Amino acid sequence: MIERQHWHPVASAGALGTAPVAARLLGEDLVLWRDAQGAVHAWPDRCPHRGARLSLGRIAQGRLECAYHGWQFGPSGQCVHVPALPAFTPPATHCVRGFAAREAHGLVWVRLEEAETQPPAFDAEGDARLRKVNCGPYEVATSAPRLVENFLDRSHFAFVHEGWLGERGAAAIEDYRVEPTPTGLRATGCKAWQPQSNLHSTAPAQVEYGYEVTGPYSALLTKIPERGTTALPEWREAIGLFICPLDPERSLAWFRLAVADFESPDAKLRAFQDTIFRQDQPVLESQQPRCLPLDPRAELHTVADRASAAYRRYLSGLGITFGVCR
Ligand code: FES
Ligand code: CO
């Protein structure tokens, strides 16, 4: 599975404190924990002694302690203490084999198999003029690719987000360009007429979007308002969508907002995103099949669906299997 060689978000970085946390990625149970140095670790959620869930344990002296017989594992995965045999020095074979784990974009990322890849890029990350706020995670009963495709899709705005991101009287989609990139694809010249495109909108605006697919289960949008249509000409909002494929038909999604607004409380920014996402969720969960069909004959397409068709071709070319059907 090529997707095992990509980095995926598995938890909010802030969720890893003084206790281990259970997570799931590509159908595997993981335990996440933070050591005394603050480094994050992702291991199979199964003690190599008798198979108990390590996420039921606790963190003590910078070690992960199993809840069943108290074996303690150091950050390298090596078992360093067996309480039933205090004088015993566990050999190198008494260890947990962990996965690569790191923090980026306020999330914990895990890669199950070695490869020369990076977590998906988020260009706004290094821009100090933009404030970053994470929204979610949203647990959704559908595949990660269905979620990415929905994010790239503007022709649902007039219906699913009527009065917010669209209006049925303005449902037409002007043609736009799509080109492949090394990590996915880019769509440019994506225009949308929006009644309430963000928290601060006071009037409808014609908004231009740029979309990018930055990995098999991640995407990015940059909102570019036309000059003169907003009181904030500098406004260049970016939203990253980062998805954890829990199971083939169950996903966890985060949005990372990069906004010029440093005033509004986090909760207010999140509430707007929650509202929009709750509008999407019932429709997303109703789509059948829940896997994304990669066979072009399986569903009907128009030129308005260019971006989603290109995304399907990208997944197909990459050889992705999790969350898709052929
Ligand atoms: Fe974990 Fe025995 S099962 S210590
Ligand atoms: Co939507």
C-alpha cells in the first residue's frame, strides 16, 4: 500500500499531554505519547508481552507503562523494566517497533513505512501576518478521497451551503484550469459568488479560489477576493484540509485556517467552519459507494468536475488503494 509511505495526521498536537492517546491510521490501531523531551511517538497499540492495548497505560518517568503487567518502554521502544522481575535486564528483542512520527501544522503526523516524503506543504505556515487556527477533528463516515473531492467541488455551494457559500440563482461554474503538480494538482481561476464567504462578510462577494491537492488525502485552498469587494484588501485566506484515513470508509478531518484576523476568538472562527462542515456531512455520508470510484465510467462527469476528475486520475496514477474502488 503506497499510502503507508505517506505522512498522515492522526491527532491534534495539543491532545498529547501526560497520558497516552489511542489513534487509528489506515486500519491500524496506534498509541501516541509524548516523552520527557517533548518528542512524539507512534507505536502499534499492542503490548508485545501479552497484547494489551498500550493506550490503556500511563506515562511515568518519560516511559510508557503498560496497564497489564507494568512493563515500561523507553522512547526508543526498548523495554527497560519488568516489574515482576526487578533484577532482569530486558534484551534488545524485548521492544516495541514504532513508526515515524512528527509534529506539523498543529497536528501529529505518522508514516507507517519508510519513504522520502514530507507531510503535505501549507505555504501560509511560515507567514507571520496570518494567524493559524485548527478546526476539527471531524469524524465522518466516508472515505478520505470523498472528503478531498468535496473540498475541491464548488458546484455544491449553491445547494449544500445556500446563503453561505452560494446561492441557487448563481450556481453556474465558469470554466477553470487544472494542471498536475508533483504532489497532486493545482486548479486556478476558480470563481464563486458567495453571500457569506467568511466570518466577517457583510455583503455578497465574487471570490476567486486557487486549489491544490498536496497529497493523497490533503488539499489546500487560497481565497483571493477581487479588488474593491472587501474592506480588507490584504485578506488572503488559506485553508488546509488534512485527513486521517481511519478505515476505508471512516475518516477524521482537520481544517487549518490561515487568516489575517487576529481579533476574533478561536471559538468564533471554529464555529463558522463547524457550521459549513455540518452542512456537508449528511450529504457526504449519504454518498454511495463511500469509496471513491476511480473507474471513469462509474459516475457521470461534466467539465465543471474537472478538478475531481483530475484528482481521481492522480490517485489512480499513484496506485492508492485505501478509500478508493476501481
Ligand atoms: Fe503489557 Fe503484559 S501485556 S505488560
Ligand atoms: Co461543502
